[in-house]
Amino acid sequence: MGRESARAVRSSADMELTGFLDGLATASELEGLAVYRSAADGLAAMNPDVVIDFTNAAWTPVLAEAALEKGVRLVIGTTGLDQAFLERLGRDCARRRLGAVVAPNFALGAVLMMHFARQAAKFFDSAEIIELHHDGKADAPSGTAKATAEGMVAARGRPFVRNVPDREPLPGSRGAELGGVTIHAVRLPGLVAHQEVIFGGTGQTLTIRHDSTGRDSFMPGVLLAVRRVMELDRLVVGLEELLGLAS
């Protein structure tokens, strides 16, 4: 995702790529630009307006602190970030009047899928989510699946009705649960990022599905966030607000 983002930035006439940050880097240069292991040192040397982060939940807080300290805005696609960090980030952004965007998914189709699921949640009592990703993904369920379920429960205003089997010969076969929404995580080589939300009602089902067949699908959303974060003086979670989608 870092290299894909770098290519997208380089292909944009209104942006300039200044370098790379990688806490685990073994090389000092990548694609003709410097690679810094220290977030603070790298930001001081590069002096960027925005830093794009697709790393992990251990590195992101370190990067965020260093970025805000230097007046650098953030576009974060890292998943698995806990609520305590997001609340702290929100306070820091507001105090410094600096923009940041944190999104579980930058694919515009995925954002629309989540939006449509919130609308449907008001009309169905039962729902399940199947998310499918490549076998190198570190977390399960995905941040998108978790955010989708949370949004559905909030839109519905109460938990969904969930089937609980009388017997479960293989424990865990019904999947995880969030607010009555069952979430299944598939991890296989050959996949990129896919999710379907299935609603069930009397005599009918409704399926909303989105497929990312390549990582380039995330780049229009990333570039949108980079441009819009320069206009923000606070934290925005999700792309919905930037796209004008009201829940």
C-alpha cells in the first residue's frame, strides 16, 4: 500500500512525493528517495504537508505524535487502531487545529457499500457480514467489516436478531459477533479485499457486495483524503463526510 500510494502521489500534478518512513526499513533509499526509520527525523528532513500511513497499530501512534508535533497532517489507513488512540488523536488535532483523516477503507465503492448497509439496517432484523482478504492480512475481522457492523447497529438503534445454534460441533463455526451481526473472515491467496453484507427477512434476502481486485482501487480515496485534509482543522473518521454521505 505504501508503494501504491507513492505511485499515485507521483502521478498527481498537484502533489510531490518527498520520501518514505519505515520503522523496519533496511535500505536508506527507495525509488530514488530517502527512507527514514525515525518518524521524527524523517518528517524534519522532508518537511511534508501530509503523511500517508498504511502500517500497523503499534507504529501509527508513534508517527501521529511526531507528525502533529511538526504541524504535518495525517491520512491514515491503518486498521486495528483502538478507540483510546482515536479519541486522543481527535483531541490533539482539535488542540493544534490540524486536519487528519482515518478511514477503514479508501475504496470509494466500499464506502458506498457501508453507506447502503446502514440504510438497509433500518429495515431488516437479521444480518451477517462475510469479508474476504488475502492471506497476508494481519488482523481479523477487517477494519471495514467492524466499521460496517458498528454503523449498521447505530443506524438500526438496537442489536440485530442473531441465530444461535443448539449445537456447535466445531466451536466458532458461526463466526464472531458485534451487535447481533455475525462476521465471518476468509483469508486465502488470490484475494485482495472483498466484503458482502447479507440481510435476511421474511421470504427475502438483500446482499450488498463490494470487490477490490487491485490495490489501485484505494488510490482515488487516498488522493481525495490528501487533498481534503489540507482544508480540515480536526479529525475526520471515514470518507463519508468527505463524500457528502449523510447516514
